[in-house]
Amino acid sequence: MKPQRSTIRRIIQVIMTCGLTFGLVACGGHYPADPEGSLNRISGGTLRVGISHQPPWVDTSGGEEDPEGIEAQLIADYADSINAEVEWHEGGEEQLIGLIAEKELDVVIGGLTSQSPWSSDAALTTSYAESLGVDGNTAQQVMAIQMGENAFMTSLERFLLEQDIDQQVPEEMRP
Amino acid sequence: MTAKRSHNTTSFGMHDLPPEQQETLRKAKRVEKINILTKVAAVILIYAVAGNSQAMKAAWIEDALAILPPLAFLVAIRFISLKPSPRHPYGLHRSMGIGHLVAAVALLVFGTYLLVDSAMGLFVGEHPPIGLMEIFGITMWSGWLMVVVSIIVIIPAIFIGRINAKLAPVLHNKVLYADAAMNKADWMTGVATSVGILGVGAGIWWFDAAAAIIISFDIISDGVKNLRGSLADLIDSRATESDSRTPHRLMADVRDRLREYDWVDKVDVRMRDQGQVFHTEAFVVPPEGRTPSLAELEEARTTCADMDWKLHDLVIVPVGEMPAEFVAQIDEKEQ
């Protein structure tokens, strides 16, 4: 029993030491932190948003005006909450995700779901609403952001989870 | 422990086990059953927490692979307890050798997967995303949950690995040794995962991968060692101790015992490991004009075979001179 206990103690020590070190490293910043510092840059700065037409989530039929839709509104509100200006970039999903991978955009919206095939190029947020897709299956709505920007990710997710988004989904799309 | 189970724990083929080995075998079977259950539970638990997160995907693949060694052990134990039959005149002892091979390959695949997966992640600069998670109405960073789960699932692995390392030498069972290595690999991966996730949380994106690469070398080396050992036994290398290197002491014991007979001039032994018990041939050259009688040969055979429970399948071959194809196997040890 003796060696077992000492092994466990050693493991706990290693983890505690690492936790403490990382805690100190992260002190003054966020935990989890951004390797590229996205949240610090965006707060009080500019949030670069890729939008792909997909009503009711994102509606870009207004032309030059700001986009409408549930997700467009959510992003606008989130940007307000961290004093950021929103810069809208319209395009196809594939190109927008490519820009996320190249760190040219901060977030992409357009009715993405947790089953998105883009999960190896972009990080998908936790789901904040459920809806019935055209295929008749229930889908979990998500947004795409840069890989590993975990402070920004958790900040956006926390905001989204606080909203009552299920109520905004049109009646016929509720699961 | 029940009457139903005990019928196949008292012997390996024709070999009756001494009480200590019977007891150890019962323990080993119990431990390995618990082992499988904890691994299945770990796979389910990790899958539930990890969902589609890349960071923990490796962890549950590893736990799934760790089911193989105890499974191989339990299956092989069933086979080697069968009696020899006309179709299987040597018994089915090699099943334990196959079990050892399965366990070794599982260990090697485990280590290689970890190394390749982490190295690729590091090479392409993969920044692991770890976001929030809602569980029972509480929103928390899923990194905390991953750390807690990684720690919970390694606790049984630490104990099972230690117990197996203690039981293995009593039974001379290399599958148990390999499984002990597998459990060590398992808990080391768990520690590396939690440390890695904490590092990722601090914004050091490469920490997870770096921690995994370091321990993958240790796991690969265990895998290679076991693979070499299992292959050596399967191609009839000289029987070795459980380190798969040192010649087994019983080889010298049998030879020395036979030397004491006055009808023995020269004697040498070849012995191979059938996975759990040995197959032994002792070649004896009697002195001029002193051919042993059948009764003497029979008595010597019984005496030698009774020296250890692994030696029951032993033959003594009286010869005029050592056959040309016979190579003495224990000279190396004596030098």
C-alpha cells in the first residue's frame, strides 16, 4: 500500500504544482486564456464577423444595411456588451471558415450546427439553441470561432447561454 | 470463487496448480474482470464529457485499447485450462503466448497513436478549443470537468497496475506484466491529459501535445519490449524469466538435478516457454556400460517435473551422444 499512496501523492503534487503555476501565469488575464489574445484585442476594439445568408439566423437581404436575423442580433448585442464595433463580412460558408482558419475573422455565423463538417478548421461553440432543420432533424445551433482562443470562446459562450434564444426561434422550427 | 468457477482454476491443462498459484490465479481473474469494467466505465464517462472535443478524443481511444490485455488474459486462461487432446497434444498453453502478443500490440498501438496524434497536432499548430459546458444547469469551463474525469478514471488503473505487477511473477504470466504496463501507460496518460488541459487553459496551446509526446516514448518502449518478448516465446526461444531476457533458472535446476544421478555422464536441457508453462527436453548421455533402466528414468522424470508446477511437461531423452541439432542453452548464464 505504501508505494501506491506515494504514487498518488506524487501525481496530486504534479497536478497541483502545474495548476498553481498556470494559475499564476494566467493571473491578471483570463483563465482559460487566449494564445493569440483575441478577447483583449476585441474588447473596446473591433469584432470581425463573417456572415452567411441563412434565415432566420442571418438575413443579409437588406443589402448595404446591417444584417438581420437571430444570430446577427446576438452578435451585435455581444459586441455591445464588450464595447466592440462590429465589422460584417458577407460570403459563403466555405470561404468564411477559411478566413477563420487564417485568423482574418473572429466569428462566423449563418445557422451552423454542432454537426458542422468545419469542426477541424474552426472551433464550434457550445450550442445555445435547438431548432428543426429542413431535413426534419433537431439541430444544435452553434457559432464558429478561431481554434483555441478559449478566453474569447468562453466569453461569447457565457453571453449566449445567458440569452433566452429558444424563444426567438420561429414556431415552425421549434423541435 | 463459486464451485462453478473453481473447476477451471485449479489446473493448466494437465498441470495441477499448487495452492499459492490457484489463489493468485483466482485473484488475477477477479482483478482483470474489475479492470475491464472500470475501463468500459471510463470509456463511457470520457465519451460523455469529451463529446466532440478533440482534446479528449485520444483519451477514450486509449481506454478502449486498454480493454484488450485483460480480455486477452481472461480468454487465454479459459483455453489453457483445457486438457490436451489428440488434436492438441501439447495442450493449449500457447493461447497465453497469443494473449501476450495481443497485449503487446495493444500497448504499442496505444503509444504510437499517442505519439503520432500529438506530433501531428504540434506540427500543424493545432490550438485545442475548450469552451463552456452546461451540466445539470451549471455552466462551467469544460476543462475543469475534463481534468476531474481524467483523474477519476486513472485511480483504478494505478491500483490494478500495481496488483498485476505483484501477481504476475507468482503465475509467471507475461500477459499480466503487459497489462501492468498498460495500466501504467493509462494513468500516465491521464496525468498528462490533465496537466496538458491546465496548460491549454493558461494559453499555452502546445502543452497538451508536448506532455503526451513525452509519455508516449515510455509507452512505446514498453510495447516494443513486450512485443519482442511475446514473439521470442512464440518462436520457441529459450525460456526466460519474466523480463524476457535472463535464461530461466529452472533450466539450470533441472540440469543440476539430473547430474546427481550416477547414470548421467553428460546432460543438457532445452526448455521453451509455452506462454504459461514450459515444455522441457533433457538430453542425457549415460557413461559407458551404465544404461539407466526404465524405472530409473521414470523416477528421474517425476522428480524433475515435481520441482516446479511449470515443469510437468518434461521428457528425458537418453542418447549415445548429444544430437548435432542440439544447442546447449545455459552456457551463457554460467559465464
